[in-house]
Amino acid sequence: MSFDLADSWVWDFWFADDGEQHHMFFLYASRALHDPDARHHRASIGHAVSDDLRSWQRVQDALVRSDAPAVDELATWTGSVVRADDGGWHLFYTGARLEPDPAGRLRNVQRVARARSRDLVIWHKDDGALLDAHSPVAQKGGLRYETLTDAAWHDEAFRDPWVMRDPGGDGWHMLITARGVPAGSASTGAAVDARDRGVVGHATSPDLSSWTLRSPLTSIGSGFGQLEVTQVEEIEGRPVLIFSCASPELAGAREGEEGGVWAAPAESALGPFRVAEAYRLTGMEFYSGKLVQQRDGQWCLLAFRHDGSDGTFVGGVSDPMPVAWRDGRLVLT
């Protein structure tokens, strides 16, 4: 009963719960591209609904890319959905476009954008971006956010906004897939491993509209080139950070290991996150895992199917896989 499309690859996804149905928003692109790596530059955001997280009915698409010039003229990528105090729904997503790096090569630049809806079906985009890696950082820290000018990565990583209420009820927080650079560094620097700069970016808002970028919630050097599709949840009273990182993007002591969906110990919903102690929930057979609570209270992980038995890309979202704590670690049961 997993979610698959015969004519399209499906990969990253996220959920919203209206109290009656689970809504899944997912990235998809036509298999007529033949090369699954080409899907990233053709991604649209689809929508499906379910009563049980197993049987899904596809409904009309949520978002497609905009005509140039636009923040999402290349593609619409991963995000999250939250409900505002006025009952309206806000979809925070990644807008991707190609821009030249210092050498004149076109690179993928990512920014956080927003769309709004009253019914989770019809969405209207805001103009422009809410945040990007160049936004002023209000909080002093040891890191700034890496941009194309650092010439250290294949794109300008600033994506996958995960938005949640402040644990104390005062405003909102956004976690962002980003990369960090030591403050004051103008280039890669011999002392900084460019492959090991993945961080959890952080922004705050009082109202979901005005956002302030803050210093990353984690440090570089934890063994991850990027921490993709982050999510924080409290399961059985214990907070946990999950994210994904593929095998080729592991660095430092982790280099050569298998990637997949990872979990990291957390002191609270806002950290500190002990990313250096992260452990795998799955291998590369799954990716972009999301934790979701079923109607009976059971927490589960869903993920998209990444590698098949022959190592080729699969696509499509798994059935729920129950999770529980065992010996201090979150595990699939």
C-alpha cells in the first residue's frame, strides 16, 4: 500500500494533519526524463491524502515552478506545512534557480519561500524569498552561512525549511539545511575541510511572515557534508533530531560509511543537538525520513525508497515503519 506513481519518481515529502486526514506533500518528476538525477531540476510539489498513512488518494498538485525571473524558476523543492493561529495554512518550501558562481559556472542557488492556503488544496505563493544564505545573521556566532563565493560546494545549500512552534508557545522556529563557514573566513581555508560543513540552520519569527536568520544550531566538523530534510520531534518524552545524508557526502571519520536516514541525540527541540553522535536509522535503501504519529499514538518513520537491490534509484514513499527507544537510541521496530 506504499505510495508510488507509475509515470513519475517520488522522493522528498512532508505531512500536515487537519484532524481528519493526513495530507502528504511530495516532490515528483516524470520518468520520461529517463535519468533519475535529472528529476531535481524538474520537481513539482504533489499532494495526496490518507486516513491511515497507508492508503493514499492523489489530489491536485500544490505547487509548480514559476516563470522566470523568480526564486523558484528552476524547481520547487522540499518544505513543511504548519497551521497559523488564524486557521490558515502556510507551506514553506525551497525555491531553486541557476545563478553563476565566481567562475561563471551556473550553480543551483536555494532560497526559502512561502505559499498560503485556507484549505490545504489551493495555494498562493508570496512574491520573492523569505530567507537565503546571504540574509543578515542577527545572532553572533562562530559560523556564517556558506555561499557560492566560498567555492567549496556544488551549490548554495539553503533549503528544506522545517517550521515548528516555539516549545514555549512564543513564536516559531525554522530549521534549514545549510552549510557553515568559520566567521571571518573568505575562502575554503586549508584548515577547514570543505566536505565537512553541514549544519542545521536556524531562523525565528513571531508571526510566520517576518523571519530573522540566526546562527546555526550545530557546528561544522561532525562528519556530514549536509544535513538534509531535518525534523525534530519528541517521542515518549524524549526529543530527537532526524536528517538524511547520503554516502558520498559523509566526511571525516564517517567517510566510506553508508549513508541514509540519521538520528542525533537532542537536549531539547532546539538543541543542543549532538550531531557528532548521530547514528543511522536506515541505510541507503531509504532516504528523507519523516517521523509522524498515527491516530493510535504510535510514532512511525516513513521514507522514500532510494536504492534498489541493484543500486539504481527507485522512488516512491514507504509504508509506516514503527519506531521506539532501545538502549537510548531510536530504532525501527
